[in-house]
Amino acid sequence: MSAALSSGRHVVVLVSGAGTNLQALIDATNSSDYGVRIAAVGADRHGIEGLDRAERAGIPTFVCRVADFPTRADWDVALAARVAAYEPSLVVLAGFMKLVGANFLAAYAGRTVNTHPALSPSFPGMHGPADALTYGVKVTGCTLFVVDGGVDTGPIVDQQAVRVAPDDTPETLHERIKVVERAMLVDCVGRMVREGYAVDGRTVRVGAR
Ligand code: GRF
């Protein structure tokens, strides 16, 4: 059962919004075969559905708001400390709309993944689906990557493609990407935690244990 999992199988998930990616992870952890325990869910803001989803699942939550600290660097130190309290082996940014900074990465570089709704290196940043539509690409998708100091630039764990429909809006395209993104996230986080992984330059190999 997940309660008996070693701390090496604990993850902390950080969210900023609806938390449908988080929900997919929560649902997966209901099966003991999945082998992952969500030790806590953190957010950079109050009043979001992502936190409600965690609370409904009985998962501890915390909020660490940039506005509550004198500087962004102070926030980054505090965020790393809140996460560290749960001793996760992996930190999952699932729709977390803040860039983590140098202090966070000093503790969790190589152990933090983020999901992005575009095929990196195309369309980094906050508006991946809209930017893909504006450019006129026919195929876009999602990317899971190991977080580094850049904006959606880290070594790629996995990518999945999604075709753009002629009548897509940024919203319809993003919703279709999110269906694929949730499955990719659940699959990759499960395998990374259960089987281990190695990051060698820009190459991520899952199942390296
Ligand atoms: C995802 O598409 C993620 O890649 C992007 O924001 C979305 C979050 O969705 N950064 P949700 O909060 O998990 O529903």
C-alpha cells in the first residue's frame, strides 16, 4: 500500500491552478501498483482547485506566496524549505506558474520535473498553445522535462504529439493537449520513481536503476 512506501517514493507536487494534472497523479496513486506517494501539494496562491483536490484526497498542503516575502530570492529559499520538510525524491511542477530560482535548484536540480503544453524547444513560456496556433504549426503537444535555470529549457524526459485542428482556439487546443499531458505525466513520474532515472547532459534515461 502507498502508506508503506519508503520515503524514496515520496513526491511533492506544486500547482497554481485547476490541478487536473495533479488529479491524474492522485488517481494513479490510488493503485498500490503505481508505487508513488504524494507527500504534499504546495501552491504559490490560495483559493485554487488544485489545493481543493489535494485536501479532498487527504494530502497535506502548503501555500508559499511570493508577495509574503521581501524578495523573490527569499521566496525561493522558503519554497525549498517547505518542500524539503517532506523529503521528496522527486518534485513535480504540475501547472506551477512560477520559475523556481537558484536556491530551489541548489537543493532540487535534477530532481524536479515540469510539464509544458508544447513540444520543446518550440513555444516556451506561459502561452504554449496560443503561440503554436499563431505560428500555424500542424502538430504540437507536450513536454516533460527536468527543470534547469531556464524557461522550459531542461533535459527532456518525454514528449507527446497532438495534431492542431483547423478550427482550434487556444482553449480547445490546450484542453486536447492536457488529455495527453496527464497520461504522459502519470506514466513518466511512475517510472522515474519506481525504476530510477539518469540525466546525462541533455539526455534523460528512465529505468536506469
Ligand atoms: C498544463 O497544461 C501545464 O502544462 C500548464 O498549465 C496547465 C495546468 O493544468 N503549465 P492543470 O492545472 O493541471 O489542470
